[in-house]
Amino acid sequence: MVIKPFDKKIWLATPTMHSEERLFVDEAFDTNWVSTLGENINQLEQAICDKVGCHYSLALSSGTTSLHLAVKLAGVKPGDKVFCMDMTFIATVNPVVYEAAEPVFIDSETETWNMDPKALERAFEIYGDAKAVIVTNLYGVPAKLDEIKAICKRHNAVLIEDAAESLGATFEGVQTGNYGDYGVISFNGNKIITCSSGGMLLSNDKNAIDLARKMSTQAKEDAPWYQHEIVGYNYRLSNVLAGIGRGQLLHLDEHVKAKKAIYERYKEGLKNLPLKMNPYDEKRMEPNYWLSCIIIDKEAMCKQIRQEKEFTYISEKGKSCPEEIREKLASYNVESRPIWKPMHMQPVFKNCGVVQADNFCVCEDIFNRGLCLPSDIKMTEQEQDVVIEIIKSCF
């Protein structure tokens, strides 16, 4: 099979738009509700509650601002410890730093790549009380949410569920975003549905959402003039962007189905190579398959060295490594990306604590051997077949 570079780029994940988004955006223009109030926001908030199963939601300008308000609602103060996922996007951790609190990073487990409950329990033993725990459902795969929730309850810690990547995924039949005291989802452009940007804060606590709503609109008091008694933020989602999300949400299940088909096609097409797909517990979890990832078997890794911003590898027949595959895909105009670099390896967090279940760091190993593959639902089966052949050629 002769493989030629694609004329158009095969992306990791991009928005997939439909017709309803434009209708709801036009409605915002036609009614002149283009700011941070309007029917699109109201309908999107209610529809997310209906989908996830939570009682209250608040549409905000990003997943990060949603996490920030969740951290505020959790009562995190300067100097407090917050236990966070080690292998995650930095947006999970930055809101902790915004409040001058201290993040402590918890290693992953191999069954889902998410926060290891054993490492979390050990963190409480080492550090004592923590104000909050922020667990991420990585790449659309739910964490072991029941175990983590039980640990938080035992230690009186607020649980914040970062479901930014997992909207539409379920754990034991319950939608993610509904397990923590607060849940967060993202509508960033690369997520399973998008508002082009935006996010949502979820809770079953009406008072908490009411306070977050107040804080998100500069914390104005009920007075004829501008009266402010606490610090506020300009974090609300616009009614125009909410219209995009309102239309996108109608196609969430369709997007999940398409993402699953991509995952299964990779799994079948790569089954004879010394690698595995990102794992999940088939009996307890149904991911949204946001990104399909691979992890190369240890014995099939060629030598690969990553420095802070540079890398090198030595190609070897029958073996490969993530950087070789990523470079090879890029040469054919195909985007792939490394697994999230663990937070304890980031220079900005070099002085923060990290806790593992034992003396082996799982998330460093996943980062070293793993790669995110193109998972755009506009990618055709024929295009994905070519991507699979390119990956095969690396071995």
C-alpha cells in the first residue's frame, strides 16, 4: 500500500457542527439577547441538568472558570492542600494556585489512567486533611468514582469532579459530572460538544450555584447602585455561544457513538501490534471515547529521550515509541499528541508534592509510552485506515 500525505490535515479533534446551532444563534440575534442573559443560556443549563441528572447548573465562559468557582465554593483558602490528578491538563490545577493553595499530585492507576484511590488514601495518611480533591475523567474515561468519593467522605474533603473531557460518559449507569459535590464540564472547541468556548458548573446545592452565579457576574449586591461585598469575576457565558451549545447538545449521543466507532476501529486495526488502547472497566464504565489513545508495550519501546522542550529517539525494527509515531504521522499531515505530561514534571510545579501507591510512578510511565491518536469524528473510515497503516509502518 502506497501511502501519500493527506491533502487536508487530519486533526486530533475539531468541532462538528450541525444546522440547529445556527438557528439558536440567529434566535439570539433576532431577539437581541446577545450578552450573558437569554433563552439559550436558560435552555442549555436546563438541558445539561436533564442529561447529567444534577439539580442545578451554571453556564460559564470556560471549564477553567468553572473549576475556579468550584474551588471557591469548596472553601479553599491560601495554604490549604488540594489533592489533584498528576496526569491531567494544567487547567485542572491552575484554579488551586489562583487561591494561593497548595496542590499535591496523586498518581494514576493502570485500569483507567485516572487517579489511583490507593495513592489518594496514602496522601491523606501523609499530609493529613485536605480541603478538596479534584479528580479528572481522563480522555472521556470515568475514574473509580465510587472509591474516590468514599475516601473524600471519610476524610471530610470536598470532591470536585473535573468532567471536562467526559460529558456523556457513565459510571455504573450514572452520568459523569454528577459524582462530586461540584462537577465541571467544558465546551472548548475540541471537546465532544462545543460552544466554541465555555463551560458549566454543576451541583445539587442550590445555594452554592446561586453564590457562584453571583460571583460570576462581579458579585453585585441587590441594591439600586453597584454594591459589592465580596470579590467577583466576569465569568458568565454569552447567550450567543450558548446557542451553539444548545444545538450541539442535541447531537451528543450521536457524537459519542461516532467516537466509539473510531476507538473500536483503532482497536481492531492495531490489534496485532505490541500496544494497547487506553483502558476502562467494561463492566462498570461507558466512556464517551473523546480521544483514542495507545500505550506501547514496554518491550516494544525503542529508545526515546524527552527533555524539557526537545526529544530524540533511536529507530529500531520491530519497535517504536510515541515520538517516532507522532513525527511519522505529522509527515503525512496527521495530528497526534503526547499524553498529558504529569504535573509534577512541569517546571511551574517542581516544588509540589506527589504521592504514588508504591515506588513506581504510573503516570510517568504512561506519558513515556502513550500517544493520543486523531479522533475527529469527521475523519472518514478510509482516512482512519491510512492512519492505522502509518502507525503499523513505524514497527
